Amino acid sequence: MAVLHLLSNPDALASCLAAVAEGDSLLLIGDGVLALPLVASSKARLGVLRDDAVQRGTQLPEAAEELSYADFVSWAVACRSSVTWS
């Protein structure tokens, strides 16, 4: 994985998606999970922090991976850098 994009603000989705490159990962956290219905066509590997999705009553599409906090750390370690979209 090249870059991990952390989206915590659904209002930043358009800017985030414009910056995502092939091979990047996009992880929706916090209120960012509310943007999930709009992310279906992303080039990035898509993940959603499980606890945040549950707290907001968000349903996960098949294309999204449900991540625990341990999975979140694994994704961060596997990427060369990260960008937070808030």
C-alpha cells in the first residue's frame, strides 16, 4: 500500500477522492463513515472502522473492509505515509 487516507469528515470526501491514487488505501473513521454511500467508485482499498460504523448505524457495502483498532494499526504500518482528511 502506498498512502493511507484517513477520512474523518464527510465534507472532505471530494478532495480526498481527488487525491487518492491507484494502490492507496482509504479508511473511514469517526463521522467519515457517513460518507460511505458516496465512496463506491474509489480506486483505493476501502476500510471502515467497525466501532465508528456501529455507533452511527452505518451499513457496510461488500466493497468495504470492516476494521478493528488492531487492523487500523496494521494498515498504518503497511503504508509509507498517511494523510488525514478532517
